[in-house]
Amino acid sequence: MSRAWPWFAGAAAIVAADQLTKAIILARFAPGERLEVTGFFNLVLAFNKGAAFSLLAQAPGWQTPVLVAIALAAAAILSALIVRNLHKRLLCTGLALVLGGALGNLVDRLRLGHVVDFIDLHAAGWHWPAFNVADSGITVGAAILILEGFLGHEGRARAAS
């Protein structure tokens, strides 16, 4: 277990960065307020009661406990996978990023009943749904896990031949 601490520290760093940035935005912005930073990037305060891309956001409230339960289960599974795969650095990197992101948004759901989003990317009139540092950790972590799956599969195929 002692060799797992760097991965859990990385996940904790994602949670800390996520919560710090959200605290700054909550202190400086009113809901819906927008600050143009560049021609493609705004800061905005948005609340999301749903899952990714505001899926289930309009549900009457049952989604919060369900999403909390899913996040807790995911955190347990991700933690177990990290501990069992310490020799796979790329896999553990992806798992730690997803874990940190899941926990960052879980903190919001438990504290506020919704997730705080504030990064607004846009181009040519099209806006990506607002997101946060935790969402970025989940997305980058998932991309790393997909990459690791391809690289790991290719390595196993070569070893079998």
C-alpha cells in the first residue's frame, strides 16, 4: 500500500485544485455572470445538478443521491485498481486523474447539492458545456486509460507472437 501513496496524492491534488478554483469563482461571480478572457474562453458561474454535459440536470432531485452513490462506488473501484496495478504507471496516472475528478465533483454534490462549473470554451458561436478542473481530470484521465488500453493490448499481442 505504501507504493500507492503517490497516485492518491495526485488524486488529492486534483481535488484541491478543483475546490480552490471553484471557491475563487464562487467568491467573485454571481450565477450566470460571464467574463470574457479570450475570443474562445470565458469564465462563467454555472451550477449543474446533473451528470456530465448536464445530463439529468432537469430531474426533480433524485439524481443527486444516485450520482453520489455512483461516485462513491467509482472511487472505491478506482482505488482498488490503483493498488492492484502499481507497476503500470500509465494506467495508474489515468486512474488517479479520474479518481481526483470524481472526488472533486463529489465534494460539491455533498456540500452544495450541485456541481460548480466555470470554464466556458466556445468557437464560431458554439459553446462547449461549462466544466471545471475535476471534469478536466476525468476527461484527461479517460483519454490516458484509452491510450493505455491500446498500448497495453499492442504489447500483449507482441509478447504472444
